[in-house]
Amino acid sequence: MANTTKITEQDLQKSLELLGREPRTPFMVKTRCPDGSPQVLLADPVFKEDEIWKPFPTFLWLVCPELKLKAAHLEQDGLIRIFSARLQEEQGFREEFIDGQKAISEIRMNMAREILGAEIPQHIQMILTRTTIAGSMDISGVKCLHAHLAQELAFGNNPIGKEILARVGNCSGEHERKQS
Ligand SMILES: [Zn+2]
């Protein structure tokens, strides 16, 4: 992950503003919009709650307001269902998708090992190795286009995210000051 930039105080403020909530895990800026603001955040895939470590498989957050809006529009157009059907029906598309999810599982497990050491509890391993980037145990459970787009931007290897990018293009770098 040589491209990952360490988070500065300014990044942190901007990220929290874009997220609109207090995240439960530490995160880094993985990709940036053309104006330099955080685009995809990479969070720790595990977090501690009540003294117990828990898995956090949906560890990539798309925070670019422009791409979030475009992804939301595609969701309204029914693209979640269409991609889900394609994962069930098109073998090549499914295989490419599964390869990308295996890569994501490895990245999550490597990050978890760095945080927890070699002994990763079974319940964490199970979730980090078996769920998709959108947090689904079902490979064709697309759930949320934002997660797939975030993977494509951050690590590649996501045919759903790739098609979304081909349709809407990357961020123009002209974030609106206010959403109307
Ligand atoms: Zn952007």
C-alpha cells in the first residue's frame, strides 16, 4: 500500500465532515479527488467494542460527494438488482468479481494481522474472509454500489465498480459547496 497517504489534521477534519459521523475505527486516505480532498478512506478491518475485537469488513468508504451522488442515482435506476442478476447469470463477470473479493479478503486479513498479531480470532477470520466489500455473505448480494466503486478506485479488481466508473467517469474535481 505504497500509495496510501498518512492522514493529516486537515484530512481528518475534511474526512469527518464528508463522513458526517464519528467513525468507530481509525482510517487513512486511500485515494483523493482532483482537488486533493479525500475520496476513498481505508479503515481498520477490526475494531474493539466492550473489550472485544470485532470484524469490520466494509472497510472502504467512498466520501467524494460527487461520486456518492452519482452512485445513488444508479441505485435509484435499479442497478443493484441488475448487477446482482449478472453475477448469477454471467460466468465471466462472476469469476472476475470473485477474484477481486479474494484480493479484498487478503488485504483485510493482512491488515488484521498487523493489528491483532498472527492469532486472529475465528469469528473475525470468518467474516473477513467470507464477506464481500459490501458486507454480504452472498456473492451476488450487491447491496450498495458505493462499496464496489470504492474498491475499484482503491484497489481495482471490481467489475461492478469498473462499469460504474465507465458510466459516470471519475470525480470532476468541482465539488459543490452546498448540496441543494
Ligand atoms: Zn470528488
